[in-house]
Amino acid sequence: MKIDHIGIATKSIEEGLALWQDALGLKPDSSEEVTEQGVKVCMLPVGDTHVELLEPLSPESAVGKFLAKRGPGIHHIAVEVADIHGSLAELKKRGARLIDETPRVGAGGSLIAFVHPSSTNGVLLELVQH
Ligand code: CMX
């Protein structure tokens, strides 16, 4: 397991890049719209992990609602797992509140699933299997 990426909610990717790219010198290695999740994402490698800048496609999207309620900030932490179905089954067995009972396809075509912050110490958790 490793931290796959840290998702940061921004009003615009451009605004995020002013810090992470222009000031800190990181170079994006991919960007795409994940319409199913209602976001535009931009991935910047940092050592062995990535910062994922998130821009909402609409105010009703998960990131749009987060921004309206809390403003820009850390939106989720994504952990890479080898067997996402097995990890979800284990979490469920232990009482975690799964947002996704079965994985969906996320950025880069990876399998992803979210666990509700009410059962993860207030931090929205994403599991990723590449
Ligand atoms: N981190 C921590 N807490 C969060 C949160 C987040 N990202 N988003 C919402 N919350 C909090 C809310 O503030 C609320 O807290 P209070 O009860 O104290 O007010 C609580 O969680 C419950 O919120 P809710 O009413 O159940 O649900 P929301 O409509 O706010 O939705 C969530 C929250 C996590 C269920 C929803 O955002 C979701 O399904 N997320 C998964 C998908 C996603 O986030 N996609 C975008 C990223 C996609 C990508 O990276 O590819």
C-alpha cells in the first residue's frame, strides 16, 4: 500500500497550478475530465505520490458541494490497494460506511471506491487499484 494521491478541491485547476506548478515547480503528468465524478482533474507527481487538483464541473457535484460548504482544501486521501474488491469486503465486514459497494472507473481508467468520512476519522478515503 502507498498513498496514491491527495485530492485537493480548488475553484479552478489554473488557480491550483499557480501554486503547485508555477511556485513549487511540479509538472502535471495528466489531466482529464471524469464526468461520472463531476470533476476535472490534474495530476502532479510529488516523489512517489501525486497531488490531484480537483475542479468541479458543476455546483451540484461532490467537489462543488464541498467547496460551497468548506472552501478549497484537502478533499480526500487515496490509498493504492492490490485487491480493491477484497479491501471493500474487509472494510464492510468491519462496519465501515462504503459510498461505493462496488468499484467504479476513475481517472486514468483505474478502479476506485470511496469510504464515507463518518467512518474514517473525518477524512474521505478513496481506494485505488491500477
Ligand atoms: N471530507 C470530509 N468530510 C466531508 C467531505 C470530505 N471530502 N465531504 C463531505 N463531508 C462531510 C460533510 O461536511 C458532512 O459533515 P457534517 O455532517 O458534519 O455537516 C458529512 O460529510 C456528511 O455529508 P453528506 O450530507 O452525507 O454528504 P454530502 O452530500 O456532503 O457528500 C460524500 C459527501 C463524501 C458522501 C460525497 O462527496 C461523495 O459521495 N464523495 C465520493 C465521490 C467524490 O468525492 N468524487 C469527487 C472526486 C473524484 C476523483 O477524485 O476522481
